[in-house]
Amino acid sequence: MKGSSVQVRFPASFLYRCAYKGSSRKKDPFLFTKCQMIHNNYTDNKNGGIFMSGEIAFANTALESFAALVTFVLLFACIAKIKMQRGIKHVTSKEAKRNTLDYILIIWLVIHMIVLTADVLSWTAMDFGKNEVWLLFMLNLTFTCLSLECMVYTYYVKETIYQHEKIGNTYVYLVMLSTVIAIILWITSDISGKFYYLDTQGNYTQGSIYWLCQFYCIIVMCGNIVILLKHRKALVRHDVLSLLMYGLIPIASIPAQMLWKSTTFNLATTLVLIYICISVHMAQYDWIVEQEKILIQQEHELSMNQMQMMIAQIQPHFLYNSLTALAQLCSKDPKEAKKAIINFADYWRNHINAIDKKESIPFEEELKYVKIYLYLEQLRFGDDLHVEYDLQKTDFKVPMLSVQPFVENAINWGVGQKEDGGTVRITTRENEEQIELCVIDDGVGFDISKMEEQSDGRQHIGVRNARIRFQKMCNGTVDIYSEKGKGTKIRINLPKGGQS
């Protein structure tokens, strides 16, 4: 913000018109008023009124140049932060809203850097005697961007609150409207002379209603302070503190600005923006730490789920019955018993390997272990368990140990509960959109709504984990159809191209 005089002259043609027409209010009232203001200002300057010393001008230029450099560094850091976040695949909705604030902050910093740069160039123009067109352009750019900065501050406050609770846009719209009016008044001020004008010696001089621009900034910032205090309970503490500081500290600097003709407002704004950027990056650090904790927790839960999956597959009844069947087979058919023991060892080796297996495996490989399981169950059930395969498609992938829980369900709660046993069928079909893998039994069936109550806990965990793994690893779905007395059908739908 300006509060100084400058050493730039008006064109000779303008001075000539002032001298020629200045004595007649009727001929040209506007020019008469203009010349009168110039005359009064010239008298003030002559008496040592508002000229700026070279030391103050140099200090303002140096301080604002350094502030512009600091703002550029902050801008670069914020852009780097956004680029880093783009590399994160999974961003929560809360963090997405925070990203919106980051973009607003970047716009804020760009506008503030333009304010500082334009102000430095205008100070330079005062020292080195640039033409008045250049000086007026820099002054208009400075004041326009200052008005925009107040508007962006308001929008940033609104978006910060909106992260935590709903808030209307009425105040934002009012600030936008007042900002447009303020910008128009600034741009036309070199003609009207209301806010500022250049005298006969090209000195920047405050107009009769210059105080109104200070009042505009104070009103906007006080309005934001009231809104922040109203919603303070919903906000994070450092957000409230940093945004309140942006409203209070620049306001406190305005008296010094007007008294000493310095740039304390811009410098105070820069200091608070530094604090806001530090707060934003501290929040980013806290978010990274939180994400690391979540990742560690998820990895722990995954390990526990894998362990649960393995434990769910180790069914004591199956283990006991299999060993009993093997013992009986050793007496009846040693050759077949040897084969059964090898299959039994392969079965448990597969369970141990499944703990660390994180990728899908070919269906043929999963089918091999399912057949081993069915072979061991047939040792126990004998002719009461029949198995049929109708596989029209086999070149696809499934999660390891994902089909077997459904086969176990078909045996334990289907044909195993039927007096004369039954048949378990495994089928695959392919259509244009997906592959359908079905496990069908003609057992006793059950009430799907009471499936969890009817299971023994471990069985339910195995089916649930298999369903989750199909969804996560293959983007698949599992549909269960069952009717008492008729049997159960489990259909696994695997979209083409949906496998990870």
C-alpha cells in the first residue's frame, strides 16, 4: 500500500491545459478541480509536507524485494507439496478437500508476490524517474491485487470451515462484489483523484477518500475474523490461529502505514503468509504420519486375516477324520494309503504356502488342491460323495485357497448332512463380460439369512475371507443361492480384465 510522493512529471500538454483553463470553472469544471488539487499539493510539498526521504524509499524497496523472494520460495514449496500428493494413489475425501485449499493458497501467494513486485517497481520508478504511464500501471496493479488478496483470503477462510461443517456463500459473494467495485475505483482513481493522483511534479499523493481503501480492508478482515470465531469449535486449532493472525496483524500495521508512509501492511501480510504455509506443511506432515500408522495397521490386519484364513481352513474334524481314514486305509490298501499320505502332505503344504501368497494363481493350480481335498474327503465319505467337473474355461486366475472354502461348505453343510450323500459339481462358464465359476451341491440346503448361525465359526470365516479376496484381487462378486431340501449353488463372478 502506498503512502508516499514520487518524482515523476506530468506531460507538458497537460500542464499547459491546466495553465490555460485552470482559472475558469465554467469552461472545464473537472480540470479546474484537478489543477486546484495540484496547486494545493504543490504548496504542501514546497513546505516540506509529504515528500518521502530517499532512505525510507530504499528501505521499503529492499524489504519488499526480500518479501517477494520469500513468497516465491513459499510458492515453490506449495507446488512441490501438490506434486508429491499426486503420486499418492489413494486419497481420502478429507485430503481431497485439503488439496483444494492448497490450490487456493498457491493463487493467494501468486497474487501477493505480484503485489510486492509491483510495489517494488513503483518505488523504483519514483527513484529513477520513469514516465507516469508506467508508474500509474504499477500503482493500479498493486492496489488491484491487494483487493483480490482480500477476496482470496475470504474464500480460503470459507473453504477451511467447509472442510468441517457447512457454511453459506453469502459473505463470499458480498466480498466479491465489493472487490470488483474497489478495483474499478482504483483503476479510475488516476482520473478522478479520489483515492490518489499525481501532482505537477509527478508525486504520488493520497486523495480525499484514500482512507476508504484502508476501511475496505479492515471491514473484510474483521468480517472474516467474526466468521472464524463463530466456527472456531469445528476447526483445527492451528487453522484458526493462522487465519486470525492474517486478519489481525495487517490491521494493526495500517496506522504505521499511514503515519510513516511505509509498507508495513505488505510486510505484515508476508509474515502471516509464512506462518500459514508452515501450518499447512505441518498439517501435511501430520497427515503423512497418520497414513503411515494406517498402513502399518492395515498390514497388521492383513497378516491377521491371512492367519485367520489358514486357521479357518484347519478344521479339527477334517484333520481327525482324514487321519482316521488314512489309518484304516493302511490296513486295507497300503498302496492307496501311500498315495493318500502324499496327497495329505501336499494339502497341508499348500495351506502353509498360502500365508505369504499375495497374488492370484492360475485356476488350474487352485483346482489341483481342490481335487486333493475332495480326494481326502472321498476317503472318508466313500460312495456317499460324488464329484463332477464341467470346466469350459480354465485359463484365468483366482486367489489362492479361495475356491476350497466353498467346496468345504458344499460338503459339510450340503451332501455331508444328507443320509445318502450327494454330488458336488464344479463348473466354469464364459460370456462376453465375465467368467462364472460355480460350486453346486444337491445336499440338504440351508436358510441363507441364518448361514452364520448354522456354521461353526471357522467355516464362516473361510467363506467370508474368500469372498473378500475375490472382491479385492479380482474385482469379483460371490452370490449364494440355497433352498432347503434341494441344495446350494455358489456362483463366483469374475469380470474380464478385473484381476489385479
